[in-house]
Amino acid sequence: MVVRKTGGNPPSSNPPSSNPPSGAEPKAAEERVRGSPKSEYMQPHRVHTSAERRAALERKHAAELENEAMKHMQRDAEAAAVQRGNDVEEDLKLKGVNLDDERKKRGQRDGGDDDRDPDQQKEAAKQIGGEDTLGRYFEDAPEDRLGDLSLTNPNEMKRALGPSVRFAQHAMLLAHQRMKDGMPRAEALAFLAKLYLGVADRSYAQKALREFGHGTGILDLYPTELLAHLFENVPSFVPRVTVGSFFAAVPAAGFEGETGKPFVLRYPPELRVRGFAIKGGECPGYLFEPVDPPGTYQLTFTNAGRFVVLISAIARGGHMAIEELRFEVRRGAEASEEPASMRRARASFVDEEEPRSRVKTGEKRQDLSFVIPRRI
């Protein structure tokens, strides 16, 4: 029979073992941790207390206050710099005002420049290297030499007349005077061409040539006639001009018709008719006007005869073509009365283009020249 003792500690079920040396178990645990695949997540860490959390919040709050204070200091420094710049600018203004006052006072003490007579002022201007400019604003303007028949040198014309349109107008007047003095038309045309060719500034001369007719009007010689002469003799001067055919259905022997009945001329609508001329300068009385549809012109003669007509058209690229057309006009059955279209055009031409003196005196023109309605 076994008697169990009830008092004291219960007997240990583990067998007695020898105690390992001090520190051996933590080292073994640390080696196991290092050898595991996720050892970085198995390191021991410290649990923060509430006191440490409060200290961290206080440090964060202090850093925020410091940043805010730095921002205020930066804004204050920028405002101070702007204020210093304004103060310096104001000081410079005040100094400038003071200097102006000192100059005025010094001038008053010295008597000022206004007290000197004109001779002294001229002498002072010469001493400082300037020119005498007194009274220059009140001098007479230079003489306008437009129409001066003694001004025939092309380069001197450019210098004295200035704008290219005035050069073209003066050249037209010189050629007109030559024809009035008896010079043949062909020689007058060659003389007019030499005026343009004699200008050293080629671009100026070409611009003046473009102004001839459009900006100067026409007296005797036609601009298209001059362009054809230049193309025939000096084609390099008019590189954008050529002689060609652009009208459709032109008879090989030329047009034949009667006075008072219009000749219908058709051409590509993308072209723009630029000029018209009757070769030789004849004045048969004619009407050259656009009609519908686009790309159509009508040419009507009032007198019979054979005429050679030059018509120029310009394309969008700026290139111009000149076509020569021949017309044989017979006297019509109703030639005694002027066609209604001619009377209408003549009345419109007199009202819009003729000087008032011609309208008052009732003088009639023998030739309608080149009539283009305003709608084109």
C-alpha cells in the first residue's frame, strides 16, 4: 500500500536536468531568428509609452511653429527690400528735382541762354560742332519739280521727286511733251522706256512702271504698249511679263465685224484683265467692258478700220501675259447713231473721270480710252 503525501509542492514530472550556462538560450534564439527567411520582421522592438508619444507630438508641433516663423520672416524681408527700392527711387526723384532747380537758378544767375543775341547763339552752335538750325522750321519748302521739262536725268528724277508714282507721272509728262513737239510715237515710246531703264535702282524703276497708268492716268502712251516694248527690247527688265495667248476661239485671220456690234472675248476666269491698248495710238472710239458670265469681255468700236489691240492679263502668281488681237471693223448699217451702250459708258466716264472744267464747257472726248466699271 502506497501512502501519498498531501502537503508541499507536487512532484515535478520533468526529469532532473543540468542547468545550461548563463546566456546560452538567448544566443540560440538569436541564431534561429537570423536564419529564418523573414528575419527583419522578427527582431525585438520596443513598445512606446504614452509619455514618449506626447514627447513626439510636442517635437512635431515645435517644428511646425518654426517653419511658420521662417515663412513670416521671409515675407517680412521681401517687403522690406521692396520698401527700400521705393525709398531709393523716391530719393533719386527728389535729387533730380533738386538738380533741376539748381540748373534753373544757375541759369538765372548767369543770365540764361535766351538773353544772348542770335549771333552769339550761332557762334555757340558752331563751337560745339552743330549746324545753324535757327529758322529752319520757317524756311521755304524745296521747289516741286514735278512737270519740270528740264528734269530729264532718271537718277536725278528719283532724287528730286521721291515716291515712284511721282516718277511715273513725271516720265509720262515728259513723253507727252515730246509728242506735242513733233516726236513720232515710236520714238516717244522708246524715250519713255529709257527713262525707266536709266534708273540705277532697278526695284524703284519696276515699282514706278507698275504705277504707270494705275496711279497716274493715261495721256498718249498706254502702259500695256510700254510693257510690250520693254519685253521686245529688254526682256530682263520685265521678268514677269510674257507675250502669249489666253483668249479662246480667236480666228486665225483676226476678228471681223461691224461698228456698234460688240466683239465677245472669252478667257479663263482665274485671270484678271490688267490693261488695254490700241497699237499705234489710234483713237477709233471704243468700249471695252466686262460682262456676264465671268471671264467675258466685250469690245465695241464706233469707227471702221483695221486695228491691232494689245490686252494684258495677270495671273494669281503675279505673272502677266500680253496678247495681240487683230480686228477688221466695217461700217454698220446703223453707224450714224451711237450705240446705247457707248452713250451710257460715255456719260458715266464723263461724270466720274473728267475734270469739272471739261464737264462745264461741254467739251466731248473723241475717244473713250479704257473703261473698266468699278465692280471689278
